[in-house]
Amino acid sequence: MMDQPTDTRYNLVVIGSGPAGEKGAAQAAYFGKRVALVEREEVLGGAACNTGTLPSKTLRETAVTLSAFRSRDLYGLDLSLRRQVTVQDLLLRENAVRATERLEIANNIKRHQIELFRGSASFRSPSEISVTDGKGRQTVLESDKFLIATGSSPRRPDTFPLEDARVWDSDEILNLERIPRRMAVVGAGVIGCEYACIFAALGVQVYLIHDRENILPFLDRDICTVLQSRMGALGVTFLLGDRVLACTPMKRGVRLELPGKSLMTDAVLVAAGRKGNVEDLNLEAAGIQPNASGFIAVNESFQTENPDVYAAGDVIGFPALASTSMEQARMAMVHAFDLKYKKSVARVLPLAIYTIPEVATAGETETSIIEKGIEYVAGRAYYDRNARGKIIGDREGMLKLLFRRSDMKLLGVAVVGEIASEIVHVGLIALMVDAGTDLFIETCFNYPTLGQLYKYATYDAMQQRA
């Protein structure tokens, strides 16, 4: 932390240094605003850097590499993991990536001359916050505008004895001491599905328990069907439409009671949703009332009930992605200071889920198109019919494109398979410029590449329309 400033009046005070907080602060500072950033944790970067996005994705990549998952089906070669994976194996690279990203965030704050305060922030009035550091010392900051970017934390249902070393939430999972043989993951949302895949790739017997009949209901159903099939082949056992009635630590494991049956595992990961980090902010003093889950309501410009207080990122709820959080915060600052920069958040936001295989989408889904009463055609292309797909051994990957039937404008794109999070960007750009079939037909894609899937999915859609 820099030396205590004598002038504590700012144009902007940002609470939280995660993706939304960092980028929002930098946006305002870039345009000459005096900015203070408050962070209560010992490290910068929020959940995205320290317990969520980067750590889990790095852990995934490490698991995939150590298990030789990508190479298992290459011409019959058996390159499966031949030694016991240790926790140190898993976390070595994750720790390095995390440390590097923290340094980059610190450098970005310094580069933009943002004043950093360490401590817990609490509103004193609509224009003041108090920052209490680890020694109980308080500093009062005044500001014209505020940006709340405090993120979210895992829900911790009373059913689960999370004080037991074998029962984790999604933040604690990175502190595991050993790799379990059997593991229950409770909750089949994004976090639950991602971690289920990571541990299954390492040879752990994973039971994925979800109280609904479908996983990831916001995904295109075709894509979700492929994903669920691949997760099953990876070794994930689905217990859908089930819920945990009791969780009891035993001497040799943890027993879960479900309706009509029980399950013994070595460990349990509870991925039962998130709640907004607002408990210490004293939002009432700023005229703001969060909902029961701690999420803050905002308008299209990310203003809260108090027009001088903005909020962005996980603390405002879905979609709670690092990429969207950054854009939300940048747009909030454009509005707050009338910056002649951006006019709106990108009208099409991508979504990627780092399961094994990856899933990514942008734009409409088939369900949303049907609900809107739009006549459409769907085109599909498959990795196992694509030269690059054959080379990498992905037998079930698929690209799906949705076009409006009347003019064949692209409405949505969904991908399941290797590097889906990258492949989706071709369709994302097409959606941003209102392109249609002509773009993909006239474009020459490198060969052999997965990019060619776009041309053949388009041909398939045109044939469906004929």
C-alpha cells in the first residue's frame, strides 16, 4: 500500500480489485480521474485470480495434461496417467499462474496511478466510506462516484459440515491435501461441472448430484447432450433429480443420505451457488438494498438505487463471468463520467464453460429462438468429420449455428469440443456485425483447422433451408 495520502477526496472510489474493480478503476484513471481502490484481502485480483477463474482453469489444464486425456484415443495408444498424481503436481503451475497475474494487476494499478487502500470498506453516508485495516485503523474516503465490485462467495448450506477437512466449498477445494479416490460434487452448475470433469480426468470416481433433471439449463440442449455424454465417458456418474438430505463425516469417509439411498465418498465438494459479498458494506447508509442473496440490482448503466453508486461483476449476479464483469465496469465508468469512449456493453456476450470438453456459446439458443417465435434453421458440423478434429482425436465435438430463415442472418452459435472457448469467437464476431451465411461461405479458412467447421455448418443450414 502506498503512503497515506493527505487528501482523501476522489472522483471515484472502487471497492474490490477483481476483474470489474481493476478494469473500472483503470478506465476512469485513464481519462484523468483521481481514483482510489480498496481491497480487503491480502492479495489482489479477487476470486477470478485467486479462487475462481484462473486457478480452476489452470487446474483443469494441468489435470488434462497429467492424465494425457487429449492423447488417450490417438490411434489406440494408451498414454493414460501412469503414476499417482500428488497435490503438488496439480497446484505447482496453478500457483505460478496466480502469482504472475497478481503481479500484473499490481502493475496495472501502479501504471494508472490508482491509490490503493488495504482494508474493509463500509459506507458512512452516500458520499463517504470508512476503510478499516488489519490493525483496526480507519481512513475515511470521500468520493463523487463509487463502484462496488466486491464479487461473490460460495453458499454454505447448513446440511454440509464444511468444518470437516473432507467437505469443501469451491474456494476451499484449492487447499486440498490429497487426491480422493471417490468424490461427490453437489450442484451441477458451471463450477460443479467444471470440477467434476477435472477430478474425473485424474481417475477419481465422481458422483455429480443435482436436484434438477438437467445440468446447465441455459445451454443449447444439443450441446448439453453431447457434454453430458462425454462427462459420463470420462467417469462422472450423474445423480440428477436427487438432493442431499444429510451429510455425515465418518471415520473412513463421508456418508451422504439421498432419497431412498446413501452414498459413501472420501470427500464432498459443495457447489450450491454463490452469494454477493455485501455483508460488511453497510449499504443502507448509501441508500442501497441488496436482495436476499446479497446481489445488488442495477439499471442498464450499472447504477444502483443511488445514482452515484455503481456496481458490476459477480455482485450483481448472472452471468458472473470475468469477461462480462470487465465490460460492465468499463461501461459503468463511461456513464459515470460521461466519457467519450464506448456507447454500450457489447450487445453479444460470449459464455465459456471449461468442462472436459469445453463448451462455449454466443447469441440465441434454439430454446430462446422458439420462445420468440422466430423461424430458423440450424446447421451442424462435427469434429470427427473435420481434418483437424481427426488429428486431435476429438470424436464427439460439434459446432451448431442458428440462422433466421427469412434472411439467413446468424442468430446464435454453440460449440462443444476442444478449444470451444476459442472457436466461438468466429461466430461472436459474425453476430456483432449482423453477418449471415455469405460471410462463412466467402471466407477461406486455413486447412486443417477447426475454423472450417463454420463453413460446413453453414452448408448444412443452407441445405436444411432448401
